[in-house]
Amino acid sequence: MKLNPFKKNNNQIYYTENREEFIEKNKNFIYRCAFKVCKRKLSWENDDELSIALISFNKACDTYKEDKGNFFSYASLLIRNTLIDYFRTQRNTPYLIFDDEDNKKDFIDTKISLDSYEIERENTHRAEEIQLFSEDLYKYGVNFSSLIKLSPTHINTRNNLLNLANKCASNDTIMNYIISKKKLPINQIVLMTNSKRKYFDKWRKYLITLIVLIHSDNYPYIKSYLNIKVGDSNEN
Amino acid sequence: MKTKTGIVMELNKSSACLLTNTGEFVKVRINTPLPSIGSIYSGKVINSLPLTKKALIAASLTIFILFNSMIYAYSKPVTSVVVDMNASFSIKLNHWNKIIKISPLNQAGEELLSSVAIKNKELSEGLNLLFTKSYYKDNNHLNEDNCEIIIYISDNKTINISNFETSVKEKNMTLSVNYESSEKINNEIKHQIMNKKRNQNNQNNSENNSYNNGKTPSNNSNGNDNGTKKRKGSE
């Protein structure tokens, strides 16, 4: 029986008093979420990632509302997004990748099953975000149909661009330039990274899309759908 | 076609743009029931070539087909001509009266052909070449006056061979042109080829026999028979 701790029928004491107990019970869940993103064994004492995950879980308890759908998928969404943002602020930003194999490794008991109402809610949220996203991209001269032709087919290229976007998003001057002029400051980016100018001309629109997606806080559902994980830096 | 899963970002008439969980924007085919924007959908990927590639492929295909059909039309035999000027030939012409195939029908013809390049020339020009070559050859019979050259043309086709006619007249010979049905001409050609083969076989046999004659006396009768056969074939 699935216990939704925040339904009015269940004890509302979870909401304020038994928060600590509730978090204790779900430590496993929190660990698994963080493990999936970081892809390495984590320890509660040493690793910052786990404390960040805890904080996000707490925040999810605070901000959860019925219309956000299933609580656990909402919590894992928050945890994932916060961790990705956290990586950006670290000095040695790890190499991020789009992970393709996530689905195969999940055991049955770790998958979050959603009922149709919850799926509906998620879809609605995503649709709202997509609307905002397409309006935002329009200001940069990008639309989804053009992205179909312009998104790189090889996953390594996409990983590369993901990391470039991450670097740009953490650099304030570049972001200011992008937001004010709606263009990429290609010279600055070429200086900052070791990539060639031709590379940017080719993937300009896709890179802009990624930067907008990563930097903004308005697209949590879309961002968490992308399987962004920590990868080996050897995969360059 | 591969199937891909992702968030529906945009809907069109028969396709949708998905964003996959590996960050790829793809175009997929949509079936009923239609998905809504924001839902997660799986569909078959539509691969569309850019316009310039399509145009290039179409153009190269048409050129290829055109080229092949031109070659086919050029080398299709339409008229059959048999020439007898002591050296006999069977000539096949295409629509434009160019010689596409010429085959000798007797020994003299074979010898003559080996020294003349006649393919792809107009009929008149080709006949002229053959005629002049054979006229100036050492052992030809055309040098005798009032020799007749006979030409058979299939299916009542009127072909301009006036050049040839004039050059024949200059050498005091007559040219007769007959129009026959293509059936008759083909039969005539077959008949001539059979004769030619028989002649060749007889020649080979007689050579073998004359070699054997030195060894076994019992082959004498064969030698005589061969002699009579030879005479028949040379008619």
C-alpha cells in the first residue's frame, strides 16, 4: 500500500513533527537518488553530495503540493536538479554525460510507479514548461523544428556540448552577455575552453538551448528528464 | 527505423518533435491516439534527407536512366542489309542508318573486314570503304568488268546510298538493290553462315586427312569424298 504522507487522510503530523522520522525512513531513497547521479559509492559522513540531497529532500517536503503529482518522483526531481547545479559550483566540475543505460540497471523495487493521475500532473507541468521554454528560445532565434536538424547525432558530441554549456552557465560575464544580447560570446568561450570556432558555428543553436535549459530555474521537469550523470573524464 | 522515446515538444500533422533523455531532438511518426505536448511518447524516427541531397540523387538517377536509354536506342538494330560483292556481309543498321554490327558471310568477307574499321559509319560510307578496299585487293574478283553487286535491304526501307551507287558506276559495275522482308533476309543469312561453317569443317577435315593419309592407306576414299564436298560448297 502506497503511503502518501501528505494526503489529508493520513496523519498530518508527518508534515511538521515527524519530519525527522520521515527523513530517516527514507534515507535509502535519498541515497539511491544521489547514487544514480554521482555514479559512485557515497558516504554519509564525508560526501557533500549526500548532505545536499538531504537538504533537497527536506525542501521537497516543504514545497510539495497535491498538484505536483507523486511525492517521490517530485523529490527525486529536486534532488537531481540540485545536484547538477551543485556540480557547477565546484572548483573541479566533474565531466557530465547524458546517460543512456539508466533504465536497464533499475531494479523493480527502486522504480517509482505512477498512477494515471500522477502521470497527468507531470505531463501538465512539462507542457507548461515547454510553452515557456519555446517562448524563451524564440528570443534567441531557435525553434524546435530547426533543432531537429541541428542536434548532434553522436552522443559524445552532445556530452561535450553539455559540459561546455555547464561551464558557460557558471560564468557570470558570459551569462550576462548571453541574456542581454541574445547571442553567444563566441570569442570569450573559445578563449575559456580549448575548442575551435568552427565547432561553435556548427552547434551554436543546440548550445544555446542547453545553456538556457541549465541556467534557468524555470524548467525543472525538463531538466530532470535528461539523464544527466557524472561520467568518467576519460570519455572525452 | 529506430524507435525513440522522449518528451513531446512540438506537434505537427503526422510527426512530432521529441526531446530524448540523452538530449537529442528527434522527429518521429505519430499514430492515433495523438499524444499531447509534454507527455512522454515513443515513435519511429523519420529520417529526412536535406533538400540538396535529394535533388542530387534525383538528378544523377535521371542522368543514368537517360544515358542508358540513349545507348539502348542507338544500338538497337532496325534494318538488316546483306551485301554481296564477292565478299558477303550481313550488316545491321540502327534508326539513324549507322552500321552497328557487321558480320562476314564468307572467307573473303572475313579477310576484308579485318583490315577495315567500319562500325558507326553511315551505310553509304561503309559500303564505299568496303568496296574500295576489296577493289584494290590482290586476289579479288571484282576487277572483272560488269560485275554485279547485290544488296538486300529488309522491310522496304529506303536508305540513301547514292554515294555508293555513283562510286560503283565509276568502276563500271552494276548495283542492284532488292527489298525483301526481314524474315527472308534472316533466313538467307543463316543459310550463308551454315555454308561457311560447312566449308570450314571440310577444310579442317581435309587437312587432318591429308596428314593421316601418309600413315594409313585406308583413308583414301575419305580424301576423294572431301574433294567433292568442297566443290559443292564453293558455289
